[in-house]
Amino acid sequence: MWLLDTSTGFLEWFDHPSQVKFAILSHVWFRGQEDTFQDLQQFRAETPDSVLERVSPKVQRCCKTAREQGYHWVWIDTCCINKSSSAELSEAINSMYRWYQQADVCFAFLYDVDERKAVDDPFEALSHSKWFTRGWTLQELVAPSEVLFLGSKWRVFGTKSTLAEAISLVSDIEIEILTHTKPLSSISVARRMSWASHRQTTRVEDVAYSLMGIFNVNIPIIYGEGSKAFYRLQEAIVREIPDQSIFAWGDLDDYHPDAFPDDDESDDPDGADGSDNKSDNLSYVSGDHDWLDDCHSDWSTGSEGLGSLFAPSPDAFTTSFQFWLGKEVIHRIPFDEFRRTLNIDAPTPQYVFTSYGINAPFPRCKATDQLGLNLP
């Protein structure tokens, strides 16, 4: 891992970054305005005594902030990765989530936020910042234990902890995740995917690569493969995480037009039968379950993912699947509990990846005509 000396502007290599105290920067890139690894090496060779005088104002202010906070080393993604080496670039992308975890502090630089206004109304200020629309900044928000938010003047206007409520409203990420009082692994795959919906990356492959740390998986970095990277990410998730909520994507209304009550019924605070148990809307017929052993899915079918087992992008997880009547309804449960709930004798699912797609077993059960979302 390359780290930048905040006093000299020199880049130094560390084999074990976990043994080094360093700060890390999270920011929005501006094409053509960022210092590269090669730039800093050139500055050092030409003018070793004045490297920091030649770097961009962003790098200068980041180093100054780090020094003021007591840090001799800082990591900045634009200039601390030798992108001319494909091996080094791949290692950095696969390690990035861990590096943000290991950093003592993360400086989140929001160039479009006025610090004074942010102090008065954090939600209003944060909700208009481009930082919350970028794909890579998701893991840069979730991974570090300590995040300092700095506005356009490089002044701190809050931390991830003090701004947790406003950040949660803007990002749709649970406060417990932001404050690290709940493990990331306890959140369903579908829910984590929904955090990335409507975020953008410059390169389409980075939609997938920026999410590897969120799911604790690794995949080869292959720029040029396009949207196939996101399908490979989902394959890796299926192999590593026993959570079928990854298949709960798309708009429920598009597939089940009768899924929700009519408008004149939706005002009823109770269930259709007068009860207050919303899960009564869903019923299973005991003893009438088939285990489908030959469900194949060609994950490349359809430009919009229709007919595919996997979603075409994280945007597909921004749906009515996520919440119903103020409750999260997509969550993982142990498979033994699933079997007991449906009263079925089924083997633990095994996903077989073939050249024709994925061979996966799924339960089939009868349900009432009107589907409810609060599963037992």
C-alpha cells in the first residue's frame, strides 16, 4: 500500500498497512484535475524539496488537515495507486474496503457543502451533495469507524456519529450500521444492494467493484467487460452468502398487479379480515409443496434483466420489496427456520454454475390470491 507523507509529499510503500497509523480521504473526483501516482513521482524526481507546492490544492489541504489531526501518513486514491500496473490496480480495488476500515480516520471532503449551513441544517446540506450520489463513496462511508465531514473550506462540520440521523435519511442506510452498533453481515443482501441504487460510477464495471467490500467478496478486475461485472459480483455473493434475498429484485407491482389492496381498502389500519396481523394476507398450503430441482437461469438474458435470475444493476433493488407498512420485509432467516415455517422437507440449496446458467432448487407453494409482504 502506498501512503503519502503529509510533510514532504513523498510516496512510500508499506507491506503491512495495519501496522501504520494513517488517515484516508474520501472525495468526488474531477477528471483532469487530480494528481496521479506518476505526477507525484515526477515532482519528487524534479523538485524533491517542494513536492507539496506543486500538487493540487485538494492534496495540499488534505495533507494540511492530516498534519493538524496528528497524522504523518495519508492515503488518497487518485495518487496512491499506480494505475499503470494492472496487478497493483486489482490489488488496490480488492483491498480498498479493508483499507478504509484500517484507517484511523476518514476525511470526507464535500466540496459542494457550506460548513455554516451544514451545521444549521445537516440534512438539507448533505442531501444536495454529489458525494452521496457516487458509487465508491458508499463503502467509504460504511467501512471507517471514524469519518470527519469537511465542507468546501476544509472545515469539519460533523462526524459520522454526530450526523448519523441526517446521513441515514440521505443515504437510506440504517443508523446502527453508521454507528457500528450492528454488524454489516446482519443486513440482507437485498437491503445492502438498495443502498447502492441510484449511485453512479464513471465506469460501468465499477458499479460491481465498488460493492465487493460491502458483501465481503472478491472478483477479478476486468475493465472492458461492462455490465457483466455486476452479474459476476452476484455470482460471488451467491457462492459466499446463504441469503436468497438477492433474488428479490424488480418491482413487485409489475409482476403481481393484485399484490396490494385497492385504494379504498388501503386506508384500513387492520388486515382484510379485521385482524391486525398483516402476515395473515399470506398463507401456505401444508403438505402441497414441490421442490423444483431444475430451475435454470441464463443470467445474461434480457437487456433489462427480465427473465434473469440476477438483477441488471443495484437500481433493481429500489422497490416495494424493501418496506411495507413501515417495516423491512426482506431479511435473511436460517434455512432450518425456513423449512419449519413452510413445513417442508427440503435439502439445503446448492447452486450449480454451468455454461447454460445456474441450476438452483427453489420451493414452490400455493399462496392466497392477494399476496402480503410480511412473511412468517
